[in-house]
Amino acid sequence: MDISSEIKLIRQKAFMTQENFAKELNVSFSTVNRWETGKTLPNISAMKQIKIFCDKNNISFKELQNAWLSKAKEKR
């Protein structure tokens, strides 16, 4: 699965709207929306916040982490 789909899945597993998810991560709604539509990728700081969110809500982070790392390697 791609990064945008993984982020959306994490949010949906927590039964959250994009707005509420954004508040939890201390980012804007538009940032979450751009991640989920594949227009932008989360930076390392955002990935840390998503990891904390996943840990707190007992949601797997591994698939998103693998997709993000794979994309980062492609950019090199």
C-alpha cells in the first residue's frame, strides 16, 4: 500500500476525521488532506508524531514506516 493510503487507514482505524487527526498531530487539516491525496509526504517530524499517535492508539505503524522509508530511498 502507498503512503497516502496507509495514513488514511491509520486515521480511519482511530475513527477520526481529517480535522481531528490533524489536531492530534499538531498539523493543519490541509496538511492531512494533502498527505491522504498523495500531493505531499509527511516529513520526519510528522512521521514521529504519527508514530506516537499509533503507539497511543494501539495501531500498527510498521506498514507506513516501510512505505515512507522505501519512498525516501527512491529519492536518493
